Amino acid sequence: MKKKEDKGNRRKFLKNTFTLGAAALATGSGAALAHKNESGGNGKTEKVKVLTTEGKVVEIDRHIDDCKIDPCAPPIGNAARQGIPGRSFVMVIDLARCKNARKCIEGCQKGHNLKPDQEWLKVYLMKDNPEGEPYWFPRQCFHCDNPPCVKVCPVGATFKRQDNIVLVDENRCIGCKFCVVACPYSVRIFNWDEPPESDIPHEEYSPEVSVPAQIGTVSKCDFCADRSREGKLPYCATSCPMGALYFGDRNEDAVSNGTDTLRFSQLIKERVGYRYREELGTKPNVYYLPPVERMFDYESGLDKLPEANQKVYDEIRFGKNGKNK
């Protein structure tokens, strides 16, 4: 009976800590409510009050809330394969907000110590039909529920966790590239060279952090699993100046872009959210909101690109016959 109660309390704690992170980000505040110190001579555990997205104040043990200590520290080895209990992470990308600012890419590269030519997240210019207008389309690993990459890995380096996240353990990866070929979205990269110098702390390698990368292995978007343990949004979501990327927990039915926290199910229903290439049966955990009533003209995303880079998009913009006259 006690084990069942402990499991319930643990699940409740994890829910409260994640909703605290979403609420703090949504209000622009990184701090919780005032701490209440109950330690001292009486031997009581220090407590901290936190605010959930429902506006309720709850009290939890301070030693659990402190992410410098487990369970918030990124796990290593087989422990990293379990995932965060009770979580079901999802991402929603609002295509009406994207203008190819590329800040999401920069944030991802900095947070994961990637070289400038290594992009776990790419932004494409898309055009669905000759009569339609182009729009910008961010694409990274979709953390599928039925991931082909996991099935083909001969050494179990790529694995799917219970919290929806698909990770690569570079300590196991042998660089065979089977996963690169199997992925229908072309979102994996091969580490041909040694990674650049980094000031990102990594006392011991964890697949959740992906730093340091190892030459001769495969890497990809990791949904910033280590940040999720701290109730933080992924680097791409916090870096996007337009708030186009929402991240959250399907179990809590909440996603946030750092400013707004919304109900996931309601957002997908009312905005007619969809999953890219649904017909493949991979069951992605990244959803898109159609580029309806866009906030920006797609051409604004070309302004800061070198002229040579702009020409790459000419066929998409104007068709095979060249620029419109």
C-alpha cells in the first residue's frame, strides 16, 4: 500500500514542478513564490511554495525542488533510457508566426555546442501548390511513437523513452548510419569532425545533454530533455522571438511558448493542427498549426540572407520559369 502511495506522491510532485516552470515562463518570471524554511534544529525538511498553472499554491520539499540534486540531474547510462515518469512531451509549431528569423537554430546550436554548419533544426521555405503563397516550415526530429530509426539500430544506440523522447546514446553509436537512412524526415546529422571547445559543463556524458558530441557518431534534436527535468522549455522555443514554438506535456494538456500557456487539445482542435506526413504511420509528437492569417510576409525571412542564399528559393517562389514579371 505504501509503494502505491509513494508512486502517487511522486507523480503529483512531477506534475507540480513542470506546471511551475510553464507558469513562470508564461508570466516572464523565473522565480517561484517566497521560500519557507522549516529546517533547523527540529529536523524538519525545508519547504518551498510553488504556483501551478491553475493558480493553486502547493508546497513541496525543497531538496526535491532543487535541480542541482537528483532527480533533476541528467541521468547517465541505462537510467537515461527510462524517461521522466508521468510525462508525455509534445511540441506545437505555429506556422503563421514563423518568419525564418533563425534564432531557434542559433539557440539550439549554442545550447548543444554545435558547429555553424550543424543544424538539428532547419527552416524550409514551402509551397503547397502553384497558386498558394510560400511559408516557412521549421523541421527537427519528430520524436515519433513508431520511430523507424529505433528499429534499425543494430546496437540499441537510438532508443524511445516512456516520456515520448527519442535519444541517441553516442557511447553506443557505431556510426553505421542505418538510422540516418531509415528516418523519413532527414533530421539526423553525422559528426564527421571533433566538436568545438565548449564551456557547457559535462562531468559525465548523458544522452539527455548530448555534450560532448563524439566524432563518428550520429546526433539529432533531443527535445532538450535535460531542460525538461528543470521545468524549462527547449532552447529553440525560448529563442524564437515570434513565439512560434510551443512545448509541453500531453498528460497535463498544456503547452507554452514562454509567453502563453495553452491547452494542447484545444489548440490542436480549434486551429486544426496536423502532423507532417501522417500517412507514414510514424506517429510524430510534433504538431503544426496551418499558416493561416500569417503574422509576417514570407519575404521578410529572406531580407537578412545573402543574395546567393536567396536564389536557392527562387524555384519555390517563382516556379521553374524564373521570376514573375
